[in-house]
Amino acid sequence: MTVDPKTLVYEDVRDLDRSQTYKDLLQGDVMDRVRAILSISQQDDWHFAQDVCFKYARSPDPDIRNISITGLGHIARIHGAINMGSVWKLVGNLRHTGRDDSAIEDMLSDIMVFVARQGRRAV
């Protein structure tokens, strides 16, 4: 599938309003969930954020799955930390399905640059 850049709408990542964000994550439409995952991936509690991203990275919806994978890259970039065992397990599961290769490559690149090469916390 090719994305037409003319149809994309760029938005700032909203501040984390826990009540609304979690409501959107659990009950919102696809775009509400995408925004919620993106907001959560940039919050202070990176352990919680990565748990959310790992969970939704297995979603049957490609938009939710891809933003969750992207969120893992954001966590690596912002916090310099990631659970590598869970990353490798996720990558193995997703590669087995043959989907999301570009999102996976971007995530792994972020992890390499912001965690592995800088000697940060790859737990």
C-alpha cells in the first residue's frame, strides 16, 4: 500500500491526560487509539509505555500495530531504554507474518542508535 502524502494530517502529540487517554485506548475508534498509544509512548513511565506498545503491537489493525511499533522506537529514543528480550520476541512474531517490515526496521534503527550504541539500558 502506498500512502499519498497529500492525504496525511500531521498533529502534535497531545499531552498525557491519563483519564481521556486510557478511555480512548480502550473505547475509542482507531484514530483515538493511535493518538493514545503515541501519547503513552512519550510519557515518563517507560516500563508502562512499553507494556502498552508491546500489547497493541499484536493488534489485527495495521494502524494500531504500526503506531505501537513506532512507539517502541520513541521509547528507545526518549528514555534510552527498552526490554530487548520482548523486542526480539515481537520482531520474530511479526516477521513470521510478513507484515510491518518498514515499521520494524525503523524501530530497530532507533533502538540501535539510542540504546545499543550509547550503552544505555537494554533490559
